[in-house]
Amino acid sequence: MILSRALLQTPVGEMLALDSGEGLCALEFTGPEKRLVGLEARLRRWFPPHDIVDGETPTIARARAWLDGYFAGVSADISGLSLDMRGADFEKRVWEALRRIPPGETTSYGAIAKALGSAGASRAVGAANGANPIAIVVPCHRVIGASGSLTGYGGGLDRKMWLLDHERRHWPAKGKEQRAKGKGEGQGSLFTGP
């Protein structure tokens, strides 16, 4: 298997993008170094055997364009991106839940666990969240502690805060007013406003 690699520049740092030929299989900040070591282990497990070659592919070009639009505040819609997310079944369920968190909103590990029918699995959700190989696109940065505090983020808490602030400026929580009035589908939902 050949994985195509490109480095993408963003306002919050350089990112490494990998395309498996089936879709984007990784989008990671190039630092801290420990994230890339973890990525290498995931690639060995879920994409064996593979070679990595430098090159721009249509998938990487779409990821680059998506990041440009995201950082310009134009769109956070990921429906046009092909993703090849391989992992354990529980991880994939968590990653799917992450993709349902709207930009400008946050949720907690416990809320995701409860929504997945595993109310006591907050720590397992945290581990799956931390194993997410496609940063920003699969928005693990939108998960916060139950108390509303910022919790760990592989790209660093400064980046997490920047991303959340960016999203709140460009995509204010759509359901926030309805939830405050006790109306709408958002009440008691997985998501919370800023």
C-alpha cells in the first residue's frame, strides 16, 4: 500500500496529511513529536504494509482547500472529504460522534459515552478521542471536560483554545438560544454552546 504525504500550512501550525488512496487517513500537527510517534504506530497497525511517498493527490488537495475555507471562516462542512479512518469499532463510533458536533459547539466525554449507550465509558471515549488521526476535520478539539474546562488535546491546549475561539467567531452555536429557552431538539442533547 502506498500512502501519499504532504505538509499543509495553517495559521496554527504545520500539519501532515496522508492519503491512503481510499481517503484522508491522517491529518496531524507536526509537533509535538509524540503525536507523530503515535501516528506511526497506528499506521503500522491499520495500514500494513505501507510505503509513504511525498505527493499531492486529489484527496490531499481537497483537504488543503477544506482547511483554507475553515480557517477563512467560510465553511466547516466535511461532507466533500473522503476519510479512511481505521481503528477499533469503539474508536470509529466515537469518531462518528465527533463528526456530529457542530462547529461553535462543544460536548463532554461523558455526554458522548452516554449518547453511545455506554454511560460509564468516559475514559474510553477520551482514549478514542486522543487516538483520532484526523485533527480539526474530525473535531476532537470540541470535546471538553464535564465541568466545562479545557482538557487534553494532542495539538496542545493553546491550539485547542484557538480553534474553539475561531469557531465561535465564525459559527456561533445555532441551538444555543433554543436550549436557553428550553425549546428545540438541542435540549439535553450531546452538544452545548460556548
